[in-house]
Amino acid sequence: MRYTKLIVFFMLSYYIIFCFDAIFPVGLTEKAAGILLLTVGLYGLDSLFGFVKTEKREETSGRFSGCDILRTFAVLFVPLVHFFGLSNFYGENLSYALFIPLCIRWLSVTAVPLFMIITGFLKCNKTVGLKHYSAILPVLATHIFVSSIRILSDKYCRGIEITNEYIADKLLFFDYGWYVQLYIGMLLIMPFVNSAYHGLTDKRHKEMLVLTLVFLTDAGPLTKLVVPSTWLILYVFAYYCFGMYVREYRIKINPVFTVAMLVFITALTAAATTEHANGGVLDWDFIGYSANSGYSCFPVFVIATLMTILLMDIKLPSALAFPFRSLGKISLEMYLFSQMFDVILYPSLAAEGWAFADFWHNCIFVLSVIYTGALLFSSVKFIIFGIVKMPFGCLKMFIENRRK
């Protein structure tokens, strides 16, 4: 792992110096020297004290509490990242008065990456077969159910005229949820990605696979020098393959140090973003390409990685794990229904003359309404689907007993 660690430390050093240069501009020679010294320093400290370690993970059965905790954060981050997009935050001129909102914004952008990492962790052993591809059916059923509710909501709550074309856009072309399209595509290609990953027998080669994907999609300013934007969509597999790696190897870093790094990277990124804006609005292309809302930029990958390392191996007793497990089972529904409340609530408040400052001062109220509504509708959907599946479950048990 030594040379892969060196690559990681170089990429991290490059990003840190890049951000410091935005805050305290220096010449090219000073930047190069800073990157070199920081890379050597981090590598030397790790060689002496070993603060980053990996060990082979033992396969265990049962549900992973850490996955449910991470998924809960991802579910909570979805309405939060939408909050910034729908409250005119991106129309505000950045200053340090917006430093806390900007930090929260950078944290919340990890929602989709966390879902991708969890998917890689849980789906890493899926192979080509009917059992795997049948997992698409409940996703489609959820999409159709939620979209039907949202079409009714659009008609009766938003006054939109519903036509056949409108229904087709929502049901057939996934106009309500791009993530559903993305996830179905991932399900289709997953077995082949898994085969490629497991075909690498050397641990270092698996690390190089992840780092190559990160470089092609998430290495921020470094990537933009050498990689065209057409490679951008591979960010999905950077996170997915990292999830597979974490399933096979436990990354061990001191929790206090991990939290400190989370705070440092988030704060540094917010400060650099503010300084780069120079009194203007947020520049989406400052750190990475703007085409995918910032999912493929280096700080988002680092923050999502640190959160995974911090939370993935937490083990909770059944009683404490229950709320995380329950929310994890309706995460897709929460995502889809939260958008339904987004498009009702934000335009209504904006029509009352709310600017970003008003949304920010009332963010707890706004987000609570969206979380509560999404949770209520998602729970009802879960109950309805559970009732519908009961006869099929009984039929399956009957057939299995007859075969015995």
C-alpha cells in the first residue's frame, strides 16, 4: 500500500495547496515546493506513526449498522442540498457571512456519493443472473407509485394541466428522479464491474483502480488539466469501487483525527470558494466541473470517504439500530417524496418575498416540513407495498414447503 498512499498524499497535498493559493496567492515555484514538502511530510508521518492502516475485513452475515447510519445521513443531506438550490443561495454574493451555510452546502453535496459508496459496499458480490436483475422491479414499482402521487400533487396543489405527454415524461422518462435512471443503469452494469474488480487479485491493483477513477473524475483542478469533461460520469464508479474496496478492507484511522480532517477539508474548501468568488456568486467550475452539481470534485470525495471511514464500522444494539434501519428501508422513497414537497413549499415562500436570508433564518422550519412530509408519505407507501407483497410471500412459502 506504500506507493498508493504516496499517490493519495500527493493528491491531498495538491488540493490543500490549491485552496491555500486561493486564500493566500503565491507563485508557481512556491506552490510546487509546498506540494512536494506536504506530500513528503504526510508520507513521512504515516511511515513513522502509521495513522492510516488497512486490514482484511472478515465476512459477516446480518445487516450492517454502519450502512444504515451512512444512508440516514445521505437521506438527510438530500433535502439539505436541495435547500441551497431552491432558496437562491447560488444567487448570493459570497462572503464570510455565508461561511457556515457554505460549509453545510459542501457537506450536503455528499448525499449521492454516499449512496454510491453504500451500493458498492452492499452489491459487491452480485453476479449476472435473474435474481440480481429482478431487483430492478421494486425500484420501478417505487418510481411508478411515487410519480403517480406526484402527478396528482402537480394537478391539485400546483395547478398544472396534466396531459398524456406530461404523464409520459414523468413515468417513462423519469422526469421526477434522475437518480432512479442512474441506479437502474448501475444495476444493469454492476455484475460486470464486480467481475472486473474481483479479477484483480493484488490489493495494490484494487487501490490503483479506485485511485485511477478518482483521478479521472474527482481530482478537481488537477483532473481538469489532463482529462476531458466527457469522462465525468465515471464518478459513479469511483464511489462504487471505493465501496467495494471498503467492503473487502477496513480502513482504520483514529476517529478524532478523522473528524478533525472532516472539519479542516470542509472549512478550507468553503474559505477557498469564498476567496475565489471575490465578492461574486459561487463558481461551480472552481474546483471541479459544474456539469454534475459538484459530485465529482475532490473535496466531496474526501468528505464522503472520511464519513465512510468514521461511520461504516459502527455496531449498534438492535434497539438503537432500529431507527436507522427503518429509515434506510425507505431511503429511495424519502428522496423522491422530498422533491414533491420541495416544488410546493419553496415557490410558495419565494412568492411571499423570501430571499436566501429568510430561508436560512427559517431553515429548521422549512426542512422539518419537508422531512416530515416525506417521511409520512414514504411510510404509507412502505405499508401499502408490504400488504401487497404478503400474498406473494405466503405463496412462495407454500411452494417451498410443497417441494420439501
